[in-house]
Amino acid sequence: MDKPQLVYGIATDHAHTREATQDASTAVIMTGVSDAGIQDVGLFIVADGMAGQNDRESAPAIAVQTVMQEVVSQLYEPLMLNMGNYDVAVRTILANAFLTANQRLIDNPSYGTTAMTAALVNGNIAYIAHVGDTSAHAITPKGVEPLTTMHHLAHKLVEKGEATWDQINQNQVDVTNVLYRTIGKNEALEVDVVTLQLDANNQLLLCTDGLSGWNWEHVTKNDVNSVMISAYDLQFACNRLVSLAQERESIDAVTAIMVGLQP
């Protein structure tokens, strides 16, 4: 039986963004061949940050580039050299890649800081690393299920019972741009790492808060479900989700990546 094929869609929009915010993203499938056969390894990253003083490079772009370089050198190249027996702590490599990006931004404060969520897919397992208010979600027949926790004051207040989403959405509680964990802010960075098993009935969504908001208050989870029902592929779904965010007048840049397995 043929292995399921790793597929993805990616879409982004900066037309409606505030000048101080920037998104960066990448989606790549790396294929290797050895005695063990053909294997695809996918790397998918979204980052969203405040622009720093350096106009030529931004924190999101630097963070994405750094994680990409670290994953290729620390995981992909060794995996392809000895694919059948190579046993690697993927969680550790992803977390360390985030820490390397964090240190690079701390060493260059003019770049600013960023949130970032990355997924490395090997076979049918997605390893997801996360810091900030970008996010990862499983799209299942039951709907949109969060895989990561936003490191934003709004979520912390709701979790503690100190505010409701209605109060926050009506601006009764001031939580504007209050992230308590970002890349490039503190050397002691905690990176969340979770996993998702992909199959024919689910997909992985990575997105910036230009799409998800704090709690899907603009583009709703029902909107996502409707898009998935009508979408003929993941690229169409990403394009439609970004268009919906534009139509709902999102003031942030919007990026969406969807990943799945195709028989």
C-alpha cells in the first residue's frame, strides 16, 4: 500500500496590517531517498511580531530563517544519511531551534520580538513548537480543536476567571498587545511542544492572530468548518480563510497554513 502523501496550503495578506506588525512564514516538504525508501519531512512555520528599528530585517523573518536552518542541519540532514535507524529527539531539536532564534533576537534587539508556531511533520506525526499568540489547531470532523495555548494576557485572565471574552471583546478590560511570552524578550524562554497524529480525517492549521483573533471573534470556528466542507484542497481553504479575515476588517497581517495527508 502506498504511503499517504503530505500536502499543504499556505496564504498570507499584509494589505490590511498595521505598519508596526509583520508576519513571516514558510512551508516546505523535504524528500530524501535511502535504503529505507522515500520519506517526506515537512516543516511549516508562522511568525508574527512587532517591527523593530531595523527596516531591512524583522524579528519574524529572522526567527523563521533560524528555525529552518537549525531543523535542516540538526534533523533533516542526519535523517537522510541514516534514515532507517536514525533515532532523534524531535521535540528537543525543535525547542532548541526556538532557543537559538530567541538568542539571536536578544543579541540584535533592533529586530524586535516575535511570536512563532512551527510544525515538523515526519510520517503521520506532527511535532508542534510554540511561543506567543500565533497558534496551532486540529481540524477534525468535530470542529476546530486548539493544540496550543496563546501566551497573551487575555487568555490568562479568562483562564483565571478574572475576565470573560465578552468583557475583553467589548474593551472593558485592557489587554492590548500584552504578551507574557515572546521570542527575543528573555533569555529564559519556555517553549511549548505538543504532537498531533495526522490521518485522512483531520488536518493541522497554523495561523497568526490576524485569523484566529484572541478567541475566533472575527473569523469564527463555524466559518472554518464551513470552509473545510466546501474546499476542494488545502490551498483553497487557506485562501478562503485569509479572504474572510480581510472581509471582517482584521487590522493585523493574516497568515494561514494547513497541512494534511492525502491517500
